[in-house]
Amino acid sequence: MRLGIVGGGPAGISLAWFLKGTKIQATVYEGLEDVGKKPCAWGVLKGIESYLELPKEAIYSEIRGFRIFLDNKLVSEVRGRERLGYIVNKPLLLKRLGEKVELRLNSKVVFDREGKLKVNGKVEEVDRVVVATGHYSLDKGATIPAIQYITDLPFDPEIVDMYFYSDLLGYGWIFPDPNGAKIGVGGYAQIPFLMEKLKGLTRGKIMSFHGARVADNGIIEDRLNGRYVGEALGAVYAVTGEGIRPSIITSKIMADSLLEGKDFGKEMRRSKIYWTLKVHADVIRRAKASNSVKGLERVLLKADPKLVIKFAMGDFGKLDLIKLFGSAII
């Protein structure tokens, strides 16, 4: 089988990586001149090691602590010897993985009237296509805006700060960066409002500014048809915005489904990643429906900090949810 993968982000490149050396010949088509262009905080949480080995040169630091803030006041903190994740150099990570697969840069992809894949104006003979173009293939209503500064703020390389607000359904962050810190905000608000929140977080000299949209509705059921992976499928934790690890996991499920002749949608629905992404999305939907973030505030203020961190990381079970939110969330 010849497989065309549209998009050279974490989902697209990892799908090809999982298929290398198998009966499926995968080619990744990336429209830009290089990989890893979409701005994000470059955090990859634990569990990724079960799917692929991160190249050592692509790891900036190991995450060993989380701090969670509500309206800029510290409400939860967990720090210890346990590795909770990594800060990676995403462009370098994707470049290293891309060196081991067939990756074609500067490949402008369209589908003709007959549904055939055309790359730079030429039809590509493929048996199947998987779309891994991230938020670009999603309706605007399925995403939120996110903005980020990189500053020269000296920041502990082992710590990640997450910020939540009583007047914003969304989140802020400060992540360590080789040059200082990545400081950002995203949520259901207009850019001027987000800019005001960002100003309240920003410390250090601003070196660059980026913006992007981020999926925030959980897995899109209509796309569980075997044609989408990663953020294009909705694989982003809605409460925190984590997307690299979930995208890679969906690609592993896709690769296994293709190789074993199984239904991708059924395999996804059986997976823990599907359920935890759905729970995050349900929390956001409930907050939107009530036009209030008070339920999330109560959890942040009263719950065991370790449970809060487990929820933020997507590393929770049903008993954890009951302790956090009560039985209504199950």
C-alpha cells in the first residue's frame, strides 16, 4: 500500500515513522520549507517513551514539577524526583524523525475534483490519504486563539507553570526555553483581551511574538473514519492545550490499525487517550454551557494538588474524576 500523509507535524511524521520498514510505503507531504514551524510551548509529557524514543539532542530539559495558578495566585504545586515529561526542541525532534522517513518539503497539496491527491500540481499515485494538517483543516469554531512571547526570563528548566482565570475560559503558561521562557495565553476570548492577560504574565525582555489557533473541542467523531490523525482529529487536551503527545498516540493507533486491518475508529474509541481527551472536552463544554468557570475554580482551590496535576496531564482514571468533580462528570 502507498500511503500519502498530508502534513509534516508531530502526527504526520510520527505516523510515517511508525510505518517505516513495514508493508506500507508512507510519504509525508509538508507544505512549508521546514518542519516544526507552528509555535507552541514544546512540552511533551510522560508516556511518550512507550511510543517512540526521543532523540537526546532534541531534549532541552526534563520536567519534574508543575505549578498551577488561579488569577495569578499559586494554588497547586508538585515537584519531586519523578520525571513528568520533557521540554523538547520540536523542530529538531521532527527533523530527526523526518530523516528516517520519506518526507517531502515545499509540497503544496490539493485534491482535484475526482478526489485525487495532487502535489505541486502533479497527481500522486497513492492508495490512501491521511490528513495530519493540524488546526488548518478545522473550522474556526473548533479552535481557540493562542498567543505567545519568548522572553529572556531566566526560568527553572524543570518547572512548568499553568495559569487559569476566573474571567477566562482558557489557560496561560510559562514554559522553560533554551533562550529563557515561553509565556503565552489562549482561550475563548478576543485577541485584545488575551493580550492584556499576556501582559500580566510577561517578564523579561521580549524577543519574539507568535500566534496560532489550537483545537479545543476534543476528538471530532465525524473524523474517526481513518482519514485524520493528530490535531486534525481534535487530539488536544482542551483544558491545558497539550497536543504533541496526544497527536503521536493517535498516529500509533492509526499505524497499528493499518497494519492489522482494523477499524481505526473502533480502536480509537477503545483507547485511554480517546476517553481522557473526551473528559477534558466535556469539562470545557460544561463551562461554556454555564458561562462560568466556577466548577474548575473549585477543583483548583480544593482538590489534592497531585490529582489536579494528574488531570492536567491526562493521567487519570474514573476514581480520580469522582474525587475531583463528583459523579456527574463520569
